[in-house]
Amino acid sequence: MISFFEQRSFLKGRDDGGELQRCTFPPRGNSHGGPLVSGVSAEHAARRRADGRTGVKVDHSTINRWVVKYSPQFEQEFHRRKRPVSVSWRMDETYIRVKSEWKYLYRAVDKYGKTIDFVLTEKRDSKAALKFLEKAICRNGLPQKITIDGSDANAAAIKSYNEYHGTEIMIRQVKYLNNIVEQDHRGLSG
């Protein structure tokens, strides 16, 4: 596990002038003067957490502000460090509940099951599928072929992408080959 100070030095070590260089973490410990990461055993740390004595007091609204502020930068950094994916993709969508509303989760994996990209949308149509496809291709490069189930929206999006960009992404509509992505989001559906 990476300690707080290792994470801090990782973020501060970037030399691209980005926002992550200007993170303001306490340089030495917390407000009580003690270290944020100490040399205690995992059992002792678990006992302290169970007692509610973690040593760091942070309001939930502060954490929410950090999430809103730093999530896009972390996402950008994670995608920069992501390993390349295969040129054979499996693409699918499913519906999930998010805060008591039904949303569509578009997802693509390569033939080895590595996640390529995903996006939540309000609607299940060719416009949403095309938006997802363009995002995935922008971040991961052009695939040679995409396997989809019987979804007309996905097929229309791939054909539209091919026409607009002059590419030749092969479309395979074979349900059993899409099992990798189907099995992965099985626990998310309804």
C-alpha cells in the first residue's frame, strides 16, 4: 500500500505545471502534530479505526470538494498511464439504477477482458453509442473489429463513425463472442 507521503510526492513530482503540483497537503502530519502514516501494525490500525480514532478529522463536504476538484485530473493521469489494449473489442450496454434513476451503461472491453472505456447515458440510442465510441477510440486508438450483440444502436454508431471518418472498423454481431462483457456487468443489471 502506498503511504500518504508517497502519494503526495507522486503528485508533486509531476513537472507539467498541472494543478496536481499545487496540491496543499499538510507537510508534516495532521492538525494534532502526529504523522498521518505511522509504523503501527495493521491489527492496531484496524482497532483504532473501529474505535473511531483515526487521527484525521475531515468534514464530508471537504472530501466532496476534493473529489470534484481532483477527479478529472486523476482520470487524465490514469488514462495517460494505461496500458495499450487489443484491436479486437467487445461493446455492449446495460441499464443500471443510479440514485433511483435508470441509466444506460455503455462499456467496451478487449478480447482479453481488459476494460477499454465506459460511459453512463440517459438514453439508449445511436447518438449515445456514437458519443461513447468516439470517446473510446480517442483514448485507446482505432480497433480493427468490434463485436456487438443484436443492438441496432451500436451497429448504427459504428457505421456512422466509419462513414464520417473514412475508417473500416469491421462489425461482428455474434452474441456468444460478447460473453466477456456480458458476464462482467451481470451483477449490475436490474
